[in-house]
Amino acid sequence: MKITAVTVEVTSEPKAHPVRDAIQLLDRNGVTTVRIDTDEGVSGESTTYFGRVESSPAVLAKIVTDQLAPAIIGEDPTVIRGIRQQLQTLTDYQGTAGLSSYGISAIDQALWDLLGKSLGVPVWKLLGAQRIAIPSYAMVGWLELDVAGLERVSAQAMEQGFRGVKMKVGGGPLTVDVQRIKAVRNVIGPDAPLMVDANQAFGYAEALRRGRVYEELDCRWFEEPLPAGDTEGHVRLAEKLDIPIATGENRYGQAAFRDLIARGGVGVVQPDLRRAGGVTDCLEIGLMAAGFGVPYASHGGGAHIHVLAALPNTIYVESGLLPAGVQLVDGCYPLPTGPGLSSW
């Protein structure tokens, strides 16, 4: 089987209901769809989402169409790691991290989708599943919501059967965070997991100050307290706090996780499929983390659930409120049954 064509489609629309975290307004629904065709009539697809900047999906499409796609025409689509290495070498001079990594990830996911479809099985079966359902929490606590809105969506998440909820912090003074955390805790009850996410908003001193308060409020983890690349800061913070530090969504490729994990700078590792390099890199990052006894929780859901099914250290899949037709079972997402990277 050989790759015969790579096609790309782009959409970018204003988000009907923009959401806000501590550093940005996410006001777009942008998607870059990559399709890989073969001489045997089997194809695979991936979708890459952008929450802001209207032109980003088209810029990614340009990278895939002009740089990455020509390099893989005629290749065997089942040699997924070989293609990954080829594309990393190709983009090294311009910098593989950034949108080049998004492009490599898009191709990686499309190749796994193609492989699963060629064999008629979901990708989680190819990766060697450890479980058939994934515990889930709902990321619903955006900063544009007032306290009443925060209480409403948190209650809705619990009614839908999620194990717990995550909320944004860092959009104002610590007193505001405390008020909002207490409001959510009152809604979800004393035992449900409540995670907080600062989206890289703090420096070390402020992260330490707030982290001590978050752990007193029994938050399950403190996500992205510092700029993503500050490995030393994460190590120092983890040494001072009891609350686990969760991070990883803004790191690119396996190498960016190695020292962070080995030096104890992360208590819950959270790669993002788009930035980390796709199914292949996320699986390998997860196995690296497992070797150090570090739990793995996805940033986002979708295709990531196939990786989560295969890892020994998976603890959660992240989700928004449930889409129509999906139901949790005992707080868990059931695995998709269709071939490739199918969802529900």
C-alpha cells in the first residue's frame, strides 16, 4: 500500500459563545482537516482545532500542502514512525516545534486512522488496550462565567455523570479564585475531584502563594501554574507544594517532557495531540511517564481517547459537556467501536 494523495480543507468561524482563560479569549472555531489516500482505496483523516486567530488553520494547511505532503507521497502509510522521523528531519531547519509539529501530528493521526480502517478495527485495539472505558471530568469553569453561571454548568456536569469538574483560575485576585472554588465545591460535593487551571498565568512566587491556598481548598491538581517551558520553576514548585502540578499541553515533542518528568516537575502529565506530535508521540510520552510513576490525563478528548485506553497510567480524559448521543457509564467514556480514530 502506498500514499497517493494528501488533501487539506480549512474552516474558520467566530465562536458563538467565546470562552476566556487567564491569558486569552478563545473566540474562533477553526479546523484543518487532513486526508491521506492510498492506491488500495483506503484513506485516513485527522482534524486539528484552533480556538483563536482566524488565519491559523490556513497557515497550517499551507505547511502540510507545500512541505509535508510532497515528502510522503509514495511512502508506505503503515510505517508511521518512519514517516514521523522523515518529517521531523525535514522541518528541523525551520524549527519542528510550533506549527510544523501541528502538521506532523495531523499526518500522524491520519495515518493511524488509515491503519485502523485498513484492518477494520479501532486504533485503541492496535495500541494494546488496558481498559475499555476512561474516567472523565468536565472542563466547564471558564472565566467569562459569573459565579451563578459557574454553579449552573458545574451542576449540569455532575448531572451528566462526570466524576468531577475543572475550572479556570488566575483571572483576578486570589480572593476571587477562592470565592469561585468554594461555589463549585458547594455544587459538586465534598468528594468529587475539583481541578484548577491557571493557563501559565503566574510567576513562581505567585504560583507558590496561590498553590498553597488551592491545596487547602482540596483541589485535585494545579494545572499550568507557570509558563510551559520553565522546567526549573516546575521542579521547584513541585518540591514546595503537596498539590500535584499538572502540565504538558504547551510542550512540543517527547524531548520537552524528558527532564520535566525525570526531575519530578510534573505530578500529572498532560500532552496535547496537536503539539506533542500526534498519537505516536503521546503514546510514547505516556509510557515514559509511566516508567517514573507519573499519571497521565489528556489535554482534550476526541482521538486522544485511543491513547488513553492503551496507557497503564491513565487517570482521566478531559471533556466538555456531553454531546448529543453520548452517555457516561459510571463516570467513564466508553471506547469507540468504529474503525480507525473514530469517536462516538
